Amino acid sequence: MSFDRRTFLFGLGALALGPRLSFAAERATVLVLSSDTSERTQTLVETFKANVTGVTRLSYELGAEADAAAFLADNLRELQVSLVFASGRGDAIGLSVRVDPLAALTRLQGLLPRMTTLGAIRGLKDPESLWWDKLGEACEALKLKLDVRKVNASADVANASAALLAQCGAVLVQPDSQLWAPSVASRLLYDASLAKIPVIAFDRSWLRAANPAPFVLESSPKGLGEVAAQEAMRLLALGEAGAARSFPEPWLVGSKAALRALTIPLKKESAALVNEWID
């Protein structure tokens, strides 16, 4: 399981091992906590519940009850909980939710048929090597050329983005707090708008920028719930221990204003590839 402080913008699926790791002789207990009543979070939680089987499940809606959350945190051992799944809003450490690269690129290719080369900026400290390997495999399967520029600091992003905007049909960026300061993100979006090149982001806040990203890739709530359940079953020794890691299906958010600025036309059938539109 990989951890990242900026992965959950709209839903947090956090898995934490409790005091017991041996479940051969007794039924594991899973505590499901939720502090957000949005439709997205409810979908995530219900999908998780539906895919975690063979356990005793306790559910609790925290709402704004900070005292209740503190009580549960202090008494997890006494509750004899095997694993905790927490879902809600906020900046916290949790399960990585990078979307499935092949599913995401397949959808984007339908929206950007002229995209023959995909540029990407990767921080040297980015730990998600498996995801980047899968991205390369997806590009190869879709006959897309992938140009990845590795950077070590915000100062390197300007040179990397300038090169990619000059050579690629689209640029994909993963959020990294050490690299993407607001000024760096704003400059990339501004330069991309001048070059008429779409920037594909993984942070919905970019849709509120002066020059917003035309597309933002999030993990779908259903897909996130499924992946979190797979990891829970593995940790509880109820699933296949050696199963290959999977990534959630993408939830694609589009900005009509940004697409108009980039002069990217949308037909009815291609617009249907976007899960959610924001003007």
C-alpha cells in the first residue's frame, strides 16, 4: 500500500491495521467510519462494504462529532477491531488513488484524437513506480509515444514543461506538494493555454485557476471502494495474498471554458466520455 498526503481531494479511503493480525480461528472485525454524507463518499463506502466479505462489520457515521472520533481512536484496541476503513473529506494520509492508466488514456484518446505524444512530469521522489510502469504499458498498447521528464524541484518544472508543450499533444501532471506550488501550476496552465495544449491534471482545484486544466482525472468512488476492499481483504488474509495491485477506474471532470479556450471541439459522443462537466 502506498501513502500520499495529497491523493484524496473528495474522498478518503484510509486503511489502518488494528491490534490483531491472525484471523484463522476467529472472524475479523472491520470498523467503517464516515464523516461525509456526499453522494461520492456514500458510493465509495457502500462499494467497499459490498466487496468485503467474511467479516463482522461495524459502521459509524461521525458527522461533525469530533468527540466521537476521538473516543473511537482512543479505544480501537478495546473494541477488538481488525481493520479500520475511514472515508471523508480532508487532507490526510490514506490509500493511494491514482487512476487506472489504460482506462484513463483510452477515454482521453477519444476526446483528443490528435494526441499522438503524451508528455508527463514526474518528481524524482515519486514512489509510485508501478503506476508509471503501467502508464508506459498503456501508452504502448494505445500506440501513444510517452515523454516523461523527471524533475527534482519546482525550478526544474519550467524547463520540463516548456519542452513538453513544444513536442506533445497533451501534458499529464501528478500532484506533488514539493513541485506544484500555486505559482508553478499557474504558469504551466498559462503557457499551455497559449500553446493550445491541454494539461491533464489530478487535482480539481486546477479547474478553479485563471487558466484551468481542461480535464481532471479523479478516482471514481465505485472504483476506489473496490480497490480499498481488495486491499482490506488482502490485509485480513481473506483474499489472494499475491494478487496484482489494481488501480481505480477514472472519474473524468471536464472544463468547457478551458476546452473552448483551447479550440477543442466536442461532439455529443465524445462529450459523453466525461463524467462531470464544470463551467
